[in-house]
Amino acid sequence: MISLEKRPTPSRVWTYATPFLAVALTVIAGGLMFAALGKDPVAAIRTIFYDPLFDPQFAAYSRPQLLVKAGPLILIATGLALGFRAGVWNIGAEGQYIIGALTGAAVGLALYPADTRMIFPLMVIVGALGGWAWAMIPAILKTRFNTNEILVSLLLVYVAENLLASMAVGRLRNPEGGGFPGSRNLSQWDSAANPELIANTGMHWGVVAAFIAVIFAYILLNRHLTGFHIRLAGQAPRAARFAGVEPTRLVVLCLGISGALAGLAGIFEVTGPAGQISIDFNVGYGFTAIIVAFLGRLHPIGIALAGLLMALTYIGGELASFMLGIPAAAIQAFQGMLLFFLLAVDVLTNYRVRLGRREASA
Amino acid sequence: MLRRTLLGAAATALVMTTGAFAQDDKTKVGFVYVGPVGDGGWTYEHEQGRLAVVEEYGDQVETVFQESVPEGADAERVMTQMALSGADLIFTTSFGYMDPTMNVAEKFPDVKFEHATGYKTAENVANYSARFYEGRAVQGFIAGNMTETNKIGYIASFPIPEVIRGINAAYLAAKKVNPEVEFNIVWAFTWFDPAKEADAAKALIEQGADVILQHTDSTAPQAAAAEASTDGTQIITFGQASDMSEYAPLPRVSSIIDNWAPYYIERVGAVMDGTWESQSVWHGIAEGMVGIGEISDAVPEDVKAGALEIRDAIAAGEMHPFTGPINRQDGSVWLEEGETADDGTLLGMDFYVEGLTGEIPN
């Protein structure tokens, strides 16, 4: 008989150990799934986790790609984590990401074909503002009318997606594109491009911004009164109120920061790896970042590592998909298992597992 | 679909580790798909093309594919990894893959690329597309003859030349046999979204349409039409991209089938014997890239015969769906009596022909 006993305080050891346990369990369960599909589980796991990093054929290309893929995830997740810690649930980062890319790209394209490197920073600022403004909608609705920010921010994703489609075939469409959807290629226009900063490293301004955000979030949470308020509001809302934390200010702040960071991720992506506004520009970074935030324990350093791990499962997953013929859906299921196990083993942090019969007096 | 056995997968894994430097005389062909291979429409037909290549060349060829690849940065990575894995020829089967294909092709001059439905080419990049509008002319003829309410509903995806061309071609053919006919066009802003497509179909039927044409890929409109057909009024539909014959003989009375197999076999063969050259092709009924699915018995004999006649006349080059006199929607002359449309105008078509109501969204 197994029974659970609540710990007086969450276990420190398990707080750090559970992510690793979750990864291990995912590997086992995923391996079973791949075997059930008739694939060699060892080869599949190896292709996902090892080949992108060390295989001589792929690693030189895949390793830098890790940063390209992880950059926006880390940037968005860092912002989301601040809110999640304070109990402010921004589920709509995907929408803020789209709007950031749209507003930033629109400003840049309005100045086309001007030849000055000042355009890029301008686009970045406007992109961040765009994401911020989109996040202010749920923030103001919540603080003024007490609407649920989860619903509002999530539904605004669909609004943003439709705006994106309409812009890609309308206002922002490339006039020289023969009527096809999609904007001019920003990464091929020097004034707006977000290029690789050091050749073959995958490092672009978005990745730099992601690491700066991680450092800032770390300092904010650990060394700053606002960070203390954020943590307090999440852990003990009543105590927070007594401590003089203003919930309204916190909601606006958390949604604002996460929106702006998501907007930044959007503008760096559209000027760099993606290159152009297209109908399907967004590929789910805003949603995946939620997983990354929790996988990283809502801790900035953890998020950086979790983002890299998630990126690895994407890149390795693609390799496994076409090298071994594993269906894309199975790769997604594999990623889903990761979050599932992470949340499941969380129980170990807060509860002690007891084997054997529970004593009557206990 | 998952043909490989466990043993086979293990063998692949072995090959994979050494494959980079191994000399094998197999031609490796990669396919990048935008949707899942089981979408029943666009991607499904490309997958049929791949299977036909395997069937044709057997052991001489090795094919790999990756499904559900987002357009943009992810596509670029998938193509690069395929090229790194030793692919000789890569088919990229969605419009949004155009810029990524061009970028990757530049980095791998020895690998051949074939991009579907775009307009850019390079030394090692060919593009190919199908004259779906030829099929639309056949469809319009049947629709114009069979409608009793004289209202035809059209579920359009995105306002791009290919879709606008289809609407115009269907309308002209329908109008020719039935001057009373009206087109009601709904823009779904998606290629594949069963729920949205079903809603669009229902709305059109409620507004009195008894024929539904679709330029989206799911079978949801077929199901919606079947459901709405019970009480005396019969709604008819046409399969899109795939035959969708599971809805025959009613509501589906015919279909436009994308048949990529002959082209894929030809181009893989060209790579094998070293005769591959970059080109830009736009194939229609004549070359077999556009197929007209079986016209069901629900269509009266004379209409069926007329439709087949149009099909054969287009195939023989005796008839062009865009033959003047045709005016633009605003009444200005587009084609004089007897004049046929040139490919350039068709490829960039951004206007309705006279008689269509509503505006192309922008």
C-alpha cells in the first residue's frame, strides 16, 4: 500500500530532482511508444537527444540551431514565469508574439527601402511596445472589470492570428511578390535584418535578448523588492496584501513584461530566422513557452536550460521523424509526455511517499 | 503506412551513423509536407506521389518525408537536415516554403530542389504547379447545369491568385450554361480547418446555395452538405485535391484531383540519369497533373457528357477556360473576343471577372 504524506515544506532536493526524473520517465514511456510503433526505441531516443549534438553529419548545423529555436522560447517563458509566480496567468503569449512581429515589421516596411541601420532598433522597440499593448488588453479588462485574464489573453491569440492572415495578404503584402501572400523578406534587407552575429553559432539578437532577460529576471526575483512582491503574491496573496502589495499594479506589470518580451521574440524572429510576415508565421512558441516555463520551475536559469532541452526535442524530433519515419504526431506526443511527467512527479516535491500500511495514529 | 519493421529501423540507425560517408548508389529523395499525410487532401496527394516513386523505382530509390512542417524557419531547418542526410532531390510541397527552399538551395548546390506552387527558380531549384483552374471550368459547367436555386456557394481559402483564378474559372463556366447563376463566396482564411469549413458550408446552404464548391482541403463541407440534403433539397459538392469519393454519388458528384505522381516519377528519374535541369512548369489536365474525379450517376447523362467534352477539349488544347470576351468586375475589358489569357496575368490574377459580386478581401 502506497500512501502520500504532505511535507511541511516542499522538499528542496525534489524541487531540483523532479525535472531530471521527468525527463527520465519521458524517455522510458516515449521509448515504449516508439517500440509500439515498430521503431527501434534506442535509435529513436538516440536520434532525438544525441545526434543533434554530437553526430558528425548533423551536429555542426544542429547545435547552432538549438539557440535559434530556444531563443524565442526562453525569451517568452522568462516573462511568463514572472506572471505565473505572481498568480497572473498570461496564456496568450502567442498573440503578443504575433502582434510584436506585425507592429515591428509594419514600421520597418513603412520605411522601405531606406538604407540606415537605425531602422532595426526602431522596429525592435515598436515590436516590444506592440506585444506590451496587446497584453494590456487582458490587464486592463482584469483590473477594471475583473475579467479572467486566462480567457481574454487566450482568445486574443485567435484575433491576432486573423490579423496576421489579413496583413499577410493585405497591407503588408510584398508589392513585388506577384500577388502571393507574405511580406517582403526583412532578413534580406540590411536595414531591418537580424543576422547571425557570429557565423555558424546561431547567435542572433533575439538569443542575446533572451539571455539578458534571464539575467534581469534572476536579479529582479532575488534582489529586488518587486521580485519579492511577485513571489509573495503568488505564495501568500493575503500576506501580500498586508505587506502593501497592490494587486492591480502587479497584474499590469506582469502582463506588461511578458507581453513586451513576447513581442520582442516576435520581432526578432520575423527579422531573422523567419524573414517575413506570412499567413502561418506563428508556429506555437507562445504556447510551448508555457511548458518551458514550468519545465524550468519558473526559475530564470531553469527556463534557460528547459528552453534548450525543448529545442533539442524539436530538432532531434525532426531528425527522428524523417530518418526513422516516426510520425510527427508521435514526436508531439513525446513532447507532451515531458510536461505530463513533470507535473505528475511534482507530487514528490510536496508529498512524501510512504510504502506499507499507514499507522493508525499517524 | 509504417512499413518498416523493428529490424529495419535498427538497420536504418546503423546506416545513419555511417551513412554520411558511405557510398551508396541509391537516389535519396526527400519530401517536405505542410500537413499530416492523412489530411485527405493536399498533403495526402503528395504522399501518394511519393509512394508512386517508391513503387516505380523500388530499391534504386530511398525516400524520406517530414509531415506538418511549419512554413518559415522550421522548414529551412528540416530541408537543411534532409540535405545533410544525403538527399539528392527534395520536393518542398507548399507555397510558404519558397524562400526557405531558395536559402537552403544556395547552401547545397549539389542537391536539387523542386518547389510547388511558387515562382522562384535557381540553378538547382525548379518549380512546379498545376492548372487547377482547368478542373474548375469542368466543375463550373456541372454546377451551373445542376443548380436549381441558381445560387452556388464557394468556400475560398486565401485571396491569392490561385484561389481567385479558380473562382473566376468556375463562375465563367457556370454562367455560360446558366446566365441566372449567382456566386456567394466565403473566405475561410485557412487551408484546412474542418470546423470552420463546415460552418462556412452551413452558412452558404442556409443562404440558399444548393451547390458548394470548396478550395479548402477537408471533407467537412461534404459532410455538412450530406447532412443538409435530407428534406427534398439536394446539395451537391465536389472533392477538392483528393477524390473524396467516400461522399459519392451524392453529395459529391465529381472532384478535382491533384495527381503529382507522374511528375515526381519523371523528375526522380531525371536525377537518376543525370538529366535534371531547373525549370518552371505549370501542368494541367493534358499532362495528367489535374485529374477530374469520376462524375457520379447523380449527374444527368447529357451534363456528364458535356463535362467530359470540356475536359477533353482542354486536354487537347482546343479550349481555354479564359477565352474572351471577358470583362473585369468593374466592367473594363480584360480579354477581347476570341483572345485567351496569358499565363502571366493568370499567375498574378487579383481581380474578379464581371458578374461576380463582393470584393476580394484585403
